Amino acid sequence: MIVGLLGILKSGGAYVPVDPAYPQERQEFMLQSSGASVIVTQEKLVANLPLADVKVVCLDRDWPAIAGQDSEPPHVPCSPEQLAYVIYTSGSTGQPKGVQISHRALVNFLTTMSHEPGLGSDDVLVAVTTLSFDIAGLELYLPLLVGARVVVAPGDTVSDPRALAQLLQGSQATVMQATPTTWRMLLDSGWKPSRVLKALCGGEPLPVALADRLVALEIELWNMYGPTETTIWSTCTRVRTQGESLTIGRPIANTTLYILDKHLRPVPVGNAGELWIGGHGL
């Protein structure tokens, strides 16, 4: 999977992650809406994919031919404004829409994350997020960017707290990013980290009770926030103490946040308003 993704990005192309578990209608809509001309997949998945008018590359079946190609990076122009990927929203409020993320937005995000919450060459990150969820971009690319190691968890391991706990232990993981639901599942199974662990928590609101349980285990906990439309996470903050009043933190680099009223005017401190986000990630 990662080889395929890096190949697409190095070629100057953009990818649209299509989960094989999606209904056939959603798969067809995404491929037609995005104008996809190539499907990169595995042979076992081909039979269930809508394949009209597209070229199919199976990384497993076609590997002998792929391996015979030149190993030098392709010499193609790639500007910061070019698309890196398109992520489709769930469509819960209407027709799903494809959010177009540029190389500039992705590089700005990854560079910021390498500093805070931070990742170094000695880290081991366990990746638990499906590729069709945008936060997978942090889990797959950030370790490679800084020289760390990424361990891709199998799908059935992610849904089994005991198997996931064993993977964290066996891989000597130092970082994992997951939703509050996954962290709660781990804790409820009796899991306790055997070494210093950095926990990135996002995708859903972080309950105070869950934060308290994680902090009590001396886990370095970070609360992450951001919609798909602004490139993965737009803000982050570290949760340091039990009972702490939780916020979404401060904006990442080259990002601005405003709290506005219905007339798009900034509201006074302490007043409720709507969050507006701008910057390189948008």
C-alpha cells in the first residue's frame, strides 16, 4: 500500500482512497466524480471494483513487470499547488464531496507535526487508521519524513484490543494516533503501556474522563482537532493533568482561527461563535 502511494505521489499524480468495504454505489460515485483513470489495487479485490474505462494496476500480480522498471525517481514537474490526494466526505449531510488536498497543504501539515507533537528518527509509530480516513496521512508519511519506523496494523488487529495491545508491545511502539473510541477500547481491555507512549487523540471530541485515564498512566496525551477540508489537523494541544479543562489548542503553522458571529465579526473573548479556519491547509 505504501509503495503504491509513494509511487503515485512521485509520478506527480494524485490518489483517491477507495475502501473495498464501501457499497458499490459509493465506489462508482467516487471514481466517476474524481475522474480517476487508473486503479491501483490487489488482484483479490479486482472482481468487486467498478472497472469501466480505467486502467488497472495490481501491485501483487504485476510486480514482476513493475520491478523491471527504472528505480530512479521519475523526472516530472511537481508544484506545491498540485494535488496530492482527494478524500471524499461521508455524505451524512448530503452528497459526498471530494476534498482536494495539495502538496503544499500536506507538507505544511507534516512539517508542523514533526515539531509538535513531534516525531524523531528513534520513534516507532503504529498506524491503525484506514487509508480512506484522512488522518492516515500523518501515520504513513510523518514517520517516513523524519526517518522513524511505521508499523501498519492489520484491520482485524485494530478492532481487537488484545491483539492491538500485543502489537504495541511487540513493536516497541512509542507513538499511536487513534480516535477516543479506540483508546477507550484499549483501556477497557486492561491495557497499560510498558514504555513511554505518545498518544494523539482526535476524530471525535475527547471526553475529560478518558483524558484523565490516559494521563493517569503517564501517557503523553495530545488532543488533535481539524476537519478534512483543512488538511487533517488544524490545532493541537497537550493534556498534562487530570481534571484539566480540555480545549482544541492553538493553530498549527501557517493556519489562522477566528471565532465569528453570524455577521462574520469577531466575538468578544468568552462569547460563543462559529469557528472559521484559514491558511495553507484550506
